[in-house]
Amino acid sequence: MIQHMNLVFQASGLKTGEGAFLMACANHTDNRGYVIAHMRQLADEAHMTLRAAQDNRARLEARGLLKSKERLNPKNRAQMANLFRINLDKLAAMKRSKTDYGPTLIEELTFDASDTPSEENSSSDPHAESAPPHAESAPPHAESAGDGDAESAPLLLPSSSPSSLSGPGRPIGDGSEVGEREAAAPEDGPAPVAGAGGVPGQRENTDGSDEDSVSAAVESVVGAYVATYVSTVGVRPRPYVVQRVRRDAAALLAAGRDALFLERLAADLAVQGWEDLVKHVSKNQPKAGSGRSAGGAERCADHPARYRVGCLDCAMAVPV
């Protein structure tokens, strides 16, 4: 206890080793001064060897400041943690008299700014290192949505109005989800590799109306997940979970998945308490009809014998 350690600090007549060993014991005492600890533990905390700890323990016992008892396991007679007790009354009686150490005027100590530039620069901006991940997880400000150079512009969903991002009757969330949708937009831009081989389901947006419909479909899938989660759990899902579902839904829709099929799986995802929509879709692939292999005539040129197994992108690109 801190009070017992303070008694050791104020005690006079203790040698350096005795004081260090008593401090290690006082670090584990209860209200009455009992300690249960191994000798090796106390020696390590007193910064001394085991032999030195045993010698200091013997001296303290001889002075009546400490009493100890070794304990053995009754089943196998193995060594257990020892039982110690500090004589708190005698230790308090050894308190040294009050000493005047002279004036204690506190003066200011300063450092030259040129001596430690790196430390001060890092301490002056505590958010410097955490800024990049914060930009990904936190929603961007509304006024920054229209800013940015030409390289970042194609990464945003080209929505003509906020109303086009949510279907009628679906929960639209708050402003944080809008920022999450913009952060997840880079997943919607690049097309799956399988689309280059001519697999149906690969879509290339040529006008704003097509992209608006994709955005509305994404929000309908996210709305199904949020509504089912709220009705099941009673609270809204965490923003990063909504962002992940939105990102997965955008990728699956861009790969040609049916929106109604994704809404059903998103609702089931919320009921199960899961978060990975892509994995859930991969485990709920529609079974191919009899006499027709999975994918039918729409096979992948790279994996004709292992369709849906060898190439996940090709499997996602086939319409349901």
C-alpha cells in the first residue's frame, strides 16, 4: 500500500538493502501489513539478487521489522508463495524527525526550441500521425465535398441530388452515413477483372441516370440492413459497419448482382449479427439448374473447369 511505502520512506536507520526489500514488500501489503509473494518476485522488485534478498530478509527479521513463513503445497509439498508481515507499528516508530532542507523556491526551467525541434513538432500536433486513418473513418465535412483536384473527382459517386441516394420509404441515416458513402465510393469505380473477358453483368456507366440508379440500389440494400438491425437489436448499427455494408453492396451491384437478392441477404446478415456481405453472398449462391453447370454458357475464359470456385470476381459478375 502507498501508506506503508511512505512509512519506509520516512523510517530512519534502515540500510539501503533493507529499505529496498521493505519497499518491495510494502508494494503488496494489505491493511494489516500481510504480504503473499515469492522471494524471487521480491528480489526482482528490490533490484537485487536472490541471495542478497535472503540476507536482507534475515536482517529485517532479526530487527523485528519483518516476519515470514514459508508455505508448501499440501498435495505435492511444492514451494508456494511465502507469507510475510511487516511490523507497521515499529516501522512507524522509526519515523525520522522533521528536517529543514532549506528553501524550496521553484524556478522555471526552459528548453531552447532549437535543441529539440523534432520532439516539439511532434508534440505540438498530437493528431499528425492519426490524421490519415481519421480521414478514412470519419465523414468529410459538407463544404469539402465539392473541393479536391482532378485526381480525386472520379472517386466520388456522381449523384445529382441527395434525394437520389435513398429510395422512398428506406431509412436514410444521418450526415455521417453520407460521408461514409463517399468514402466507400472508390470501390464502385473499377470494374471486376472478369468483365474484360465479356462476361455478362459487367456494366459501364455512360450517363448520370444509370449511376443514380446504382446509388439508389446501394442505399436500398443498406436500408434493408439498417432497418432489420434496428428491429432486431433495438439500436442503429455502428457507422463503420454501415460503411462496410455499403461498400460491399456497391461492389456486388457493380458486379451484376440483383438488388432484391442483396436486400434479402442484407436483412439476413443483420439478423445473424454479421458484417461481411460479400462473404454471405458467396455462401448463398443460387444453385444451377439440372443439366447445366454453374454459370451455364457464361463461363470464365480463365477458369472453364472451376467456374465460381476458381475466380470469385467472375462468379460475382454473373447475373442471378
